[in-house]
Amino acid sequence: MQTGHITAIGITGVIYLGLFPSIGSFLFWNQGVKALGPGKAGITMNLMPIFTAILSVMTGQALLVSQVVGGVIVITGMLLSANLIRSGKAGTKPVCIRSGQDCAH
């Protein structure tokens, strides 16, 4: 490692990346889980690739067809999950893995 190329701007950039995105996102995520509950907050975690694609377009990158298809799949899955949670049908009937029958005996 060549230390002659380390600058104050580089050190500032590393500190910035360590503090704001890392610690900030952790704190905001925990506040979201606290406000929404883990089930609803977990659904929003799937939005990360969509926001990444949006940011890449904002920086001049091309949007690929696979990214659009993936985004549609993610949003569809989120809507289905949110509707299951809202209707109270998500995870209401446990199933035993070995026998395929209800676990509540």
C-alpha cells in the first residue's frame, strides 16, 4: 500500500462513508422497524435494488431491461406481501415440515 497518495480529501471521504450511510441507515432502519413493526419494515428492504437503479439513472447510467423486469417483480412481491399482512392471512397457519400437517396439536 502506498501511503504517499492518501490525502485529506480521501480520509474525509472514508469518514463520511463510515458515518452517514452506514450508521445513519442503521439508525433509520431501526426507527422504521420500531414504527412499522418487523413484518412491514422487512418488505421495504426489497426496495434497495430499485433505489440503486434510480440513482444509477440519475448519474447517467443506462437502465437495462433486466432492471425494469426485476423492479416490476420486486414491487409486485411487495404489494402481495403487504396485502397478505393487511388482510391478516400472512403466516396464520403453521405447517409441519416433515408431515405436512398442522403443527398445532
